[in-house]
Amino acid sequence: MADYDLVITGGTVVTAADTYRADVAVRDGRIAAIGFGLGGGATTLDAGGLLVLPGGVDSHCHIEQLHPGGGADEETFVTGSRSALAGGTTTVITFAAQFKGHGLGAALAEYRRRAEAAMVDYSFHQIITDASDDVIFREVPEIVSSGIRSLKVFLTYDPLHLDDRSFLRVLAAARRCGALVTVHCENYDAIGWRTAALLADGRTSPKYHAWSRPAVIEREATYRAIALAELVDQPIQIFHVSCPEVADEIARAQARGVKVWGETCPQYFVLSAADMDRPGFEGAKYMCSPSPRDRQASEGLWDAVRRGTLDVVSSDHSGWGFETPVGKRVNGVDAPFRDIPNGVPGLGSRLPILFSEGVAAGRISANTFVQLTATNPAKLFGLYPTKGTIAPGADADLVLWDPARQTTITNARLQHVIDYTPYEGRQVTGWPAITIRRGEIVMRDGVVEAAPGSGRFLRREPYPLIAPTGRVPDGFDASAFLV
Ligand SMILES: [Zn+2]
């Protein structure tokens, strides 16, 4: 009778804090022991020459999101899970979206039903697009206490965006019930105004997407989001920071004690606005919001990561096929940039790109890589230490990572349903060899072997990291009133 279900021998364990040689033993889906001479396992994996990393936690990805006009994203919980596991990610936080004029409950039930097919462990951010009294005073507290402990708001996009008053109501509701608020920061009216001018001037091709939303539009909204969060004393995370001048707004607020965190995504390290200036419709493959900027901005983001201003790298996986009629070309290949769906796929490529550009290129340590991709998102969203680390008692979500393997990214390797990747042909150093989810080998050499439905919903309980600071202007806590 073996002592353990699984023993991983000879690897180099990498956590947010440490790098050391040790064997890792797993029993009943959890890490049971770390050390040497641990005893036998029913299965033994030789990890010689490999890094043993915590499974990736992707705290921002869009999977099977429902569309206001009916239908859903092409990426399903099965195909999205497959891509995640292929790329070394074992936990995702995706979205449940509210449609304007509707409540939250029925849609959330539908997301919960669809997610039962997942092969990764998962939670949701609840998107609020309509801050009605019933949503703010009744549904949000109910949903948060059911374990969905984060709300998402958009300061831009039709028909998603919230005005400042509604945003304040969401912040206050989150403060009352103990949830984190995540924010898409761009100025709705400024984008609308510039877009109208660009279209009036006949500038319609994909590259003008970047022109419609320059960095100042993101910076203004980031400053405003932070200021309003400071007014309410409600912790927030700024999603997908595209450039250092936005990170600077976050750093200034952090320095004065505001609880604000910043996230960025691989596309902002390796894509640029110039990618949208490709012939014909090709540029549409690279359109996402905020817009990728330029090489200098990307290097500035690495600085912000090293300083700790940005401490999470998510994929913002957003599935719009390139050739499919419901994807990027839903409004035709001559559609003005305004009418082309935004977003790029990235679930499977997140870890390889970040490892290659970060660790292999000498910009960050392997420990920082683990912080950005697993430990910090798990902490920030209340999943730690069950997820995001390698320690006795934690879920045995592990990636055996080959740090030296040279790979050319192709869409097929990424195994999502989307028919392209913006990283096609890109050479990377470092690739996942084996992915283990709760002790089960679910990917080996690119073959995903998990069963649909084997992922679990992660109910998130209250946690102290996102408690308010207790500092409100004039000592008057307006969030205590249901207004
Ligand atoms: Zn997103």
C-alpha cells in the first residue's frame, strides 16, 4: 500500500518566496508532504530538470459569457478549461454578466449551470451594468454571501458602462457586504467623442481603434476610479493596465495608503498599436481594450511589475473568432473599428509568454512569475492558501514546467476554440510539461485528459485583505446609508 497517491521527485519547487529542491507528495487531492525520502506513491513522476510550480490562477478571463442579444461566447467551459490546462492554469475566475434592465439572479444561475462542465476550478466576478435599488440593496448582498466575492464594473462600453453615481453605489454595496470591486478604466464619453470624429474623417480601419482611446483616456478613468473608491473607502483592483502612466496613478494611490491593486496582461507586454495597422482586416486580430501601446510602454510595465505596483497578470481571454461569422467579422470585414468586437484569446498562452518574456529574458525571477500568475491572484480574490501556493494542505494544483523548452506558439497548441492566436509563430522559452489539478494528472505533453464536469465551484468566504481601511472623509461613512 503506497503512502501517497502521487509523489513528484527530483524537481525544483518554486513558490512566491522560495526556490528549492524537494519532492512533493500528494494524498486525497492535497499536498501532504514536501521533503526528501517521503515514501512511496501509487504514481511517481520524475521531475528532474523541471520546475514544480503552483497551478496558474487566471483571475480575469471571459468564458461562455452570455450576449445581450442571445447566444454566448464561442469559448465554452469545456474548451476554455482545455486551453487553461494545456497552458498550466488550473483555476479561473470568469464573469457572470448582468443585462441592463434585468436583475442578477437568473443570469447567475445560468452561468452556474453552464460552468458545471468545467475542468478547471472556477469562480465568478459579478458584472454590474445596472445599479438599480433591487440589485444594489438586495441582490448584491445575496450573491456575495453565496461566495461570489467580487464585483466588476465597466466605466466604458455600450451597453455596459456605469456613470459615476452608479459606480459609487456599487462601491458602497461592496463595502457593506465585503466584496472586492474590479474596474475597467476608460472614459466612456471621451472615447465616444473621439470615435465620432475619427469616423467623420473617414478613419475607420482597425488601427484607429488605438487612436480612439489613447492612454490619457485610460489614465483619467483610472484616477477617477481610485478617487471614488477612496471617497467610499472601498478596495478596488484596476484591470488590464496598458502603460506606465496608468500604473503611476495606482502607485501614487498605494503610496497614500489606498487599497488599490493593479493587473496587467501578456498582450500589453508583447503586442502594440502597430499590430492593428496590418493590411485589410488582419489588424482586427489584435484589437482589445485598453489598446496595446508601444515598446516603451511595455518596458515601463515591467518596471511597474518589479516595483510591485502591478502584481497580477491575467489573460483577459476574450473569445472572438477571426473567420467565424459570429466573431470579429460579425459586422463584415469593412466594418468601422467601432463595430468590431474587442478582445484577444490568451488562456493557454498566458504562462508561456510571461515566463519567456519575464523569466527567460531576465526581467523577473521565477518567484515573481509565480506571484504574478498564481499566488497574488489567489490572495487578492480569497482563494489562498487553498490555491496559489505549494504547501502542505493546499490543493495539489501543480505544473511541472520545462524552463528550457523552446516552442513555437501555434493556435493548435493552445487548444482554445477560437480560430486564431495573436501570438502565432512566436518563439518562447519555457513550456508546461504536465499539469496536475487536485492531484490528478490532467495534461501531459499537450494532451488534456480531464473529464468535463471535474472542475469545482470555489465558494469564496470573507477574507481580511480586502477589508476597508476605516478612513473616510470627515469621518462620515456614507456607505452605511442605503442611498
Ligand atoms: Zn475582461
